Amino acid sequence: MTKMTGHGGLLPEQVWDSAAIPERDLFPGRPSGSAMPLVWAHGEFVKLCHSWQLGYPVDRPRATWKRYQGKAPQIAYTLWRFRWRFRQMPTGNELHFLLSAPFTVHWGVDGWQDLIDTPSEDWDLGHVAILPTQKMAPGTTLQFTFYWRDTGQWQGEDFSITLQGENS
């Protein structure tokens, strides 16, 4: 990073990453004429140097590190939203729906068998319904649709998700 600084040792916002254009004073790995000094870049550079010297990130939250010890947490649910309409999910997970208005999930398995209606709850950040799918076998297919309680309307569209092996 120090080799990318300007004449006064200041870190630029951007460095040139293409072929040199000497008539425009643009050279690979050198400042491109963007904002300089970029103060936050200097702050991050100081933290990077300090972290390298200590052997761990200086801005690592202690409570988070104590809880997770650098290991990714195992999430035991799969989240479905209209933006994330996946068609498969790992076996062993619960299925959570997060939507913007009060709803009831009308659902069944393997061709709409064993129908169940699961109402959502208001969790302040959205309305959530949880289906207890964690003990269902791989290959099981869930079919579902939504009933919007505030309008009394059905979604008018059916969805399905097939449970895959845990490492699929």
C-alpha cells in the first residue's frame, strides 16, 4: 500500500490499474487523480499495520469473538422471501418465511397432502411464520401459498421447495 501513495506519502482513493498513459501522468499502481488524501484509508492502513503486528484484528468486537472464536455459526433455518424464491433447501433446517404484511402459510407435502395453516407473527422487522421441516426426509416436497390476512386475499400463486441432503 505504501508503494501506491502520492508524492507526499498520502493514500489515494483509487490507483491506476491499466496500461500506463504517461501524457496523463497515469501509471500502474500509482494514484489515478482521485481524492487524496483519503483520511479513512489512512485510518484503515494504521489499523491494518497494528493488526499485523499484534497478529489479530484490532477492531474485532470482543463479545463476538468470545462467542464464535472465529468459526461461522451454524444456522438451523432457511429463510424464504419473495426476493429469495429458492426451490431447494437442506434437510434438517426449519423453514422461515419473512414477509411485509400479516399472512397465513397454507401448506402441505408431496402433492398438497397433510394440509396445515400456519399464521405469521409480527416480529417488528416483518411478519414471520416458521414451518417445522427439520425432521422431514430428503426428497420431500413442500407446496405452499399465502393468505393475506389484512386484505382477505390469496396470493394466487403456488410455490414448492424440495428438501435436499444436508450438504447439497
